[in-house]
Amino acid sequence: MDFDPVFLAKYPFLKATKEYVASLGIPLSEMLSHPVYGASLELGRLRVLDCMEGRFRPEYGDPVRAQLTVLSYPLARMLAHGLGRAAVGRYAQGEAEAAYELFRDDAEASRLIAKDLGVSETGGGMPFPQYVSLATALTRQSPKWKLANRLVDAGYVDVEAGEARILLREAVRNRVLESVDLKRLPEEVKKMAAGLRTALTGDKATLDIEALDYEALPPCMKAMTAALEAGVSSHSAMFNLATFLANLGLKTDDIVKVYSKSPKFDEEKTRYQLEFLTGGRGGTEYTCPACATIKSQGLCKNECEVKHPLQHYRRHSRKRPKAAAKV
Ligand code: SF4
């Protein structure tokens, strides 16, 4: 079978990637010490970090680079799954958004991806169970995804073409989230996962989780805070702000304080929703969307030269170490 490494570099979650890697005929343990392919482990580590910050974009400019980018994907998945549920959720979101940026305006790529994932990319009727499995996370961002707000006919949910591409992105995210057998990880990958975990924990510790540095908030989050205080916040804005604050590491009590400034504040409801969003009820820990998604919602307020609002906060918060102001 012929493989196009550039196509797989863009969409390495496709089933063909497994066959492509197998076709190279080099076991994983040997690949890691290979003079060329060995670089894929470090690329995998960077891929995890970039995906978690929402800034990952695959590189495929020349054949070797494309090949290394393909190989970095299975390694990045192993590393991310070794980091725990919250981290792998952010990683998967970054992978899905990077792919979405490439396929959203590419009908042929969308068709091939949809075929591989077993979903429709053209809109029309989507089988009810499939719609529910793909749209669950989206219902936290906008009520338009709730079944109650959709046309359902004979077991099929009506989906527009643009929406079908968003659901395809969710299908990509689900595939990235599929479980990985961590018991079989090579020693090099285990060591790198441990180092990555320490680096990420250390990075989080540099943030003051007791107090929010309001000045470091990106413009979109400042606008969402203002809308919340004015009582005119949309569902998407509420979701984005809550997940942003939770992903910063703020405690639930501190997030509740932010939400208490809304004229519509209901403490019990807010605490319930926060617990749900942060995975406290045994479910998914939701992550703040990247800038691309916030832009598509019309909630971006400036061009900050970042791919993710958390990146903006980290950059600006580090610039003023002790100027944290309580909100
Ligand atoms: S570029 Fe990103 S961080 Fe900046 S306002 Fe827009 S969505 Fe927010």
C-alpha cells in the first residue's frame, strides 16, 4: 500500500498511520536510538506541550520532516496518556483543533477523514447515537448542540455542513483519546513522560492559584468577565471563562467568587456546574478552547499572537511576579 507521508503528517490519527509506521520495519525500541528517527521522541514531547497550549501546527515541508512528524504522533499520544486524564484531554483538544484548521476548508481531506472515522462530513441526517457521542462536549459550549434544539426525524439528527465539520473535529478528538496500553511503554518514553509531568507541574506551580492576576487575563477573558458582571454572558462565554479559570488551577471557591459578581448568580447551580466541568462528578475534565474556537464563536477581542488564552496568561503573569490582584 502507498502512503503519503505529507497527508499522514497532517492527519496522523488515521488508521493508515499504524500501517505506515509498521511498513518502516523498525521496532519502536530501535527507532528511539535510530540516527534519524530518534528525533521523533523529542518532537513527540514538544508536540504534547504545543497541543496543550493550543499552538501545535504540524510541519511537513520536506519528506524527512513529514516522516518525523508522523512518527511523533504515536509517541506524543503515549506521553500524553501517561500524564493523566486532565492532561490528555487538553492534548487531544490541541490535536483535534490543529487537524480542524487544515481540513475545515478541504472537502477531499474531510471526506477521507470522515470515512476513516466512520462519520458524515457533509451534513444532513446523522444517526442519533453518533450525534450524541460527538456533540456531548459541545453542548457545554452552546445550547444549539442540545438534542432539544435539533430537528430529529426517524432516528436521524439534522446537521448543517459547517456543523458536520465541527462534529468531525470531535470525532478526531475522541480517536486521540482512545486508550493506550501504558504497560508496554519503552523505558525512554517512560522517563520522558516522568520529566514532562514534573515540568508541567512545575509550570503550574508558578501560577498563583489563590489569586487571579487580572491584568494578565487575555482580552477575550476580560470581556467575558465584564459580560458576566453585566449579566449578559452567553453560554459559550460562561463555559470558556469557567474552564479557563479552572485550567489556571484556581480553586472552586475562587472561581465561585468571580461568578458571584453576576446579577444572576446562583451559588448552588454555579458549584454544580463547576464540579461538572472540572470532572469532579467522575466525568470529563473540560478544557478551555483555543483561540481558533473562541474566534469562531465571535468572542475574540484582539490579536494577541497566541494560540491559546492560557498561553497569554502565562506569558503576562510571568512578567509581573508579585503583582497579583484578587478578583
Ligand atoms: S487572540 Fe486568543 S487570547 Fe487573544 S483575545 Fe483572541 S481568543 Fe483571546
